[in-house]
Amino acid sequence: MSHDAAVPITGAEILVRCLAEEGVKHVFGYPGGAVLYIYDAIFKQDKFQHILVRHEQAAIHAADAYSRSSNQVGVALVTSGPGVTNAVTGLSTAYMDSIPMVVISGQVPTHAIGQDAFQECDTVGITRPVVKHNFLVKDVRDVAATIKKAFYIARTGRPGPVLVDIPKDISMQKALYDYPREIEMRSYKPVDKGHAGQIRKAVQLLLAAERPMIYTGGGVILANASDELNRLVDKLGFPVTNTLMGLGAYRASSGHFVGMPGMHGTYEANMAMQHCDVLVAIGARFDDRVIGNPKHFASSPRKIIHIDIDPSSISKRVKVDIPIVGNVKDVLVELLSQLDAAEAKPNAPALQKWWDQIGEWRGRECLKYAPSDEVIKPQSVVETLWQVTGGDAYVTSDVGQHQMWAAQYYPFNQPRRWINSGGLGTMGVGLPYAMGVQMANPGATVACITGEGSIQMNIQELATCKQYHLTPKIILLNNRFLGMVRQWQELDYNSRYAESYMDALPDFEKLAEAYGHVGMRIEKPGDVEGALRDAFAMKDRLVFMNFITDRSENVWPMVKTGKGLSEMLLSSEDL
């Protein structure tokens, strides 16, 4: 679609041209009355592809995973009223995990706003708490500048989703097309460079440490700072832990990696977090699922360095000694430069003693589980998946026990390969995440690890996969329970399994086949590897694997609510 810049075009056409200018290749969406002019403009262009999902929530999740796995800004399009309210869960999921996205929503005509018009809702008011920013466009001449601002806000500073609400009459009115090359916002000036003096203090503290610990989160991945992190850890020889959101930021195959921290983290990671004398937090926010009870965490004296793009995250939950506000990549580059120039080196004797202690903690083998020849252990499915894929898959997950087993037993050596909902913990993301990943990374190996509760929340997206020839492999760890709910009920509610048993499950294999895909049912441990190899050999088919797993298996280790990191349960014998 080409236009003379001197000829007025519709707001819908302006929007479509703006998206093309931003390099958008895919838009996930679902049409409705308020966005039909926009869909008509999409129909007449060839710069990007629209992916028709079957539910608006899935559109946002798919755009979210598109962003997570590619470092692009994901884009979604929904209609007014129920279209945008269906999108709120996806927006909140992305907001909690700081994922850059732009969501376009339709709105009733400007003259009808506030009149309880058909399919009207207060989109700006409803979404304000779950987006980085939102806009209501009231003049067609503002469309281009607003879209430019939306992409700029989404991808800079601490990233996040931005929503642009466009009334139907604005999409049909005409204006000259003028997309700004640069954007200047007086009220929004994110800082990139860290304070050199603070970085100097951090270097001195790190080199003097006797029991150092590097704790990293999703901010490292969002800042594309994985290379710098790997260089930092390798240079210093310090232990490092990646949070659930940060897995893959530092390569799991290295001996410096002590596993994931927190509620279901490793014994060695949690003990090192609790007993270190210098802790450097990089792109992490001291989440409650990571540090456990804040009072218990603070009971061990330690110096804390905190590097984060968002000043509001620093000393929010844990008081820090050396705050460094800036883009993680820029700060690490400067940190490495100062370390290279420093005459002092890490305290080698103290560091060796510290590693000896960590080795003792590792000796507890906290991720060891009892194998079985009778029933499929969910951990073994994940381990076998890693072997079959050579550790090189993009792995999406839903939320629950299967999510934790995926994080524990599939070691990630690269960033942006592990796609899950961390902050909000949203069931139903796994399948639309797999769609978004595959659209962003055509030809990649994509596996979706899910549970029989989560998968049913967006299972209609099997139709989207069929329409667009998407072929992720779905690994359902089916224990016939809402597994994590059941685990908590067993441990804290005297095994009163209130509404956690899935009493009527579909025949997942036939359901997958009904959508035009391949279904498998695997019940014997000896059949696990063969089934996975057969599935991944079918490059051009979506394969839905229903693994009937041990229904009593729990996720260990575990830090119960209100407990500290050193008060872990390593198995049911610790109860």
C-alpha cells in the first residue's frame, strides 16, 4: 500500500503505515466492530502478517512471547468492550515481567464515549494499573505521533506494555501522514548510564569480598546483557544464580552456576544467597518468591549492590548499600572496564574456601528424585526432553508444578529460550506463548510444557496453530490434579483436596486430532524417550503428547510461605 504524503489518508491507514515503519512483521489479533476500518487497512497492505487468534487473551500472550523470544516489540490488536477486557490478563502478565509490547484497542466513536454505548468500556481506566502507559487518541492528526511514543515508551527504560485506544471515528477520519523520526518526551527521560562513582565503589566491594554471590534476574535478558554477565562471572570466578525469569542469562552448564534461587530453587543457591558477605543483584527485584521472608533474609549481615534500570525497584523490598541506576548492559560494560583496570584481584584463598562450602551444599543433591519403572516421573520427562532436543529448544510453560520442573530439569545455556509467566503466574499462557515464539523464530524447535489444568484455558488456540501451520510440540504432564494447588493442600491443609482434582478430563489425543494435529498418549516410563523422538521427528506437525505421570509427585526443594531461604524442605521427610 503506497500513499503520497500530501494526500490525506484514514486514521486506520496511518496506523498501519506506522506499524510498518516500526518494522512490525506480525500482529496478533481478533476483529470486532470498533476496529473494522483498521482490519480493512490491514487487508490492503503487505508489510506485515496478521495472525487470527481464537481469544483476545491469546493474542496478548502470543505477542508477549514474540517479544520475549526475539527482542522485538510484540504487537496485538483487539476490539472495544469485551475485546479489551479479555486482553487485561495478558497485559498484566506482560507488565509484571516488564515485556515491551504495543496493544491497539478499538473504542466506540468519540461522541459515544461515556454514553454506555454498545461494547463500550473505560479502557484507559481499566488498563491503567497493568500497563506502563496508555493513550486515548482523540484527534486523527495525533495517531502517528502516539504510535511513535507507544513504541518508544514500550522498549526504553524498564520495558513494558503500552496500550493505544483508538475510537472508531478516528480510524475513519483522514489526515496527512507524518511519522516522526525521533521522539522527545519532556516527562519521560530514562537513564542508561550508571553513576561511575557508584560503579567504582561496587568494584572495590566485589574485589574485597570473601563470600561473594551474583544474583541475576530477567533484567539481564531484557537488556541483552547476557554476554557481559558471562564475562563478568568468568572473570571473577564467583558463584551465580539466575531467577526464574533470568534462566539462560548465564549458561547453566558452567560450574559457576549454582541453580535457581527461591521457593523451589536449589539448596546451594539459597544457602549461598543467605550466607554471602557481598551480594550483587543485577536486573532482579528481590521478589518474595526469591528471598522468602524479608526479615529472615535481612538477619544475615551482607553488603548489597543493586543494579537496575528502574530506580523505584531499588531498596523497595530489601535495603541496599550501593544502588546503581542504569541500563544493565551499559552498567556491566563499565563495571568490566573498571575491573580490567583495577590492580587488585579477587581474594583467591577466601573464594576457594567459599567454593568448598558451596560444594558441601551441592553434595545434598537437592534435585535428586526416586526413579520408577512403574509410573512416569514428570522430572524424567523434562530431563529426556533436554536430551532429545540437545538442550537447544525454545521452551514455553504454563504455571504450576510442571513449570517448576521445567525450570529445574531443563538447563538453559542461552537467553530468551525459556518463556514463562513469572510475576503474575498466569495459567493458559503456554500454548499462545509457543505460537508467538514460533512466529518470531521460524524453523526453531519449540516445546510447550503444560498441565491438564493450564492447557484447557487456551486450548482453542490449537485452531490458530492449524491455520498458520505452527508446529510446537506439547508436553502435557498429566497428573489429573491442579498439581501445585494439590501440593499446597497436602502440606498446609491436611490433604483436604478442595476442588483440585480434575474429575472429568477430555481425551486429549482425540481433541488434538479433532483440531487436525497428532495426538499421543504415553503411560509407561520406557516409552517416554521414543515418544519424544518420534514427535520431534515430525517437523511439519503439531504433536500433543499426553504423559500420564505420577499423581503424587511434589516439587522439591521448597521454602514454605513465611520461611527463610535456609529453612528449606528438601523432601517430604523434612515435614
